Amino acid sequence: MTAAIGLASLAACNQTPREQAADNIEANAEAVADNIEDRADYANTEAGEDLLENRADAVRATGENQAEDMRTHDADTNLSNGM
């Protein structure tokens, strides 16, 4: 376990700022989606639970798309990554 943490830390040091930003986008989206899914567990109706689970899926997909955009588009091309 300690070795895995060390390797993850080392890998993070070798990332470009763009890759780190993309990873942060994905991590933040995942955290938000997890929170939404936690709320879904306490929904009053099945329809409410489904709505929240779908919203969590949409948040994850958006985060993945934004991170991929960050990784693949040049910051100077005025594309949608906003950099």
C-alpha cells in the first residue's frame, strides 16, 4: 500500500500542468457525482433516486469531456477548454 502511494506521488510529480489540471477536473467531477449519488440513496421516491443517479452520471461525463478537452486541445486555439 505504501509503495502504491509513493508511486502515485511520483507520477503526479512528472505530470504537466495541463495533465494535472485535467486530473483535477476529473477528480472534482467524481467527488460531486459521488455526493449526488449519496443523496440518491435517501430519495423519497424511485423516480427521485433515478433523477439523482442520472444527474451524477451527467456530472461524470461532463468532467471526463472537459478533462479530455484539456488534454487534447492547444490552449492557444480558442477551443472550449477556456485556457
